[in-house]
Amino acid sequence: MLPDHLTPEIWLEQVLSSGEARKGGVVKRQIRDVERLVGRDAFLAEVERRGFQAVQNGRHFVIFCNMMPIRRVRAMDGRSNARS
């Protein structure tokens, strides 16, 4: 449950307008918290509305607060195969 002074809308605003989000960075939240506080669909809809991207990994949502491409990278022979 949220405290009386914190609505789902305020929580969403705080998460997706944090300093890191405003800088185009990355924020992470536990899926169970998102589902409990605002609901998965509402959260993901707001992420998309803002032009952000989200991935799910284990028990977390990782939100990329920008529209840059997301690439999975792996090392090959000790060298990354990602190109700049």
C-alpha cells in the first residue's frame, strides 16, 4: 500500500522524472513494487508515452530513459563485439 500522501500517479512521476531519468539515464524498479503500486500496464504505458524503453530482467524492470538503440553485447575472445 502507498502512504496516503503518495498516489500511483505521484509515484510514477517521481520515478520517471528523477534526476537520472531527466538526464536520459537508466532507472530500475522491482516488478512486484510496480505491480503493487501502479500496475504493470499503467507503468509500461507511461514509459512508452514518454518515449522511454523498458526491459524485464529477473525481478526488475530496467527503464532506459531515452530512445537510443538497446544492444545486447557479449565478449568474443576477450573483446566486445559491440561497435561504437
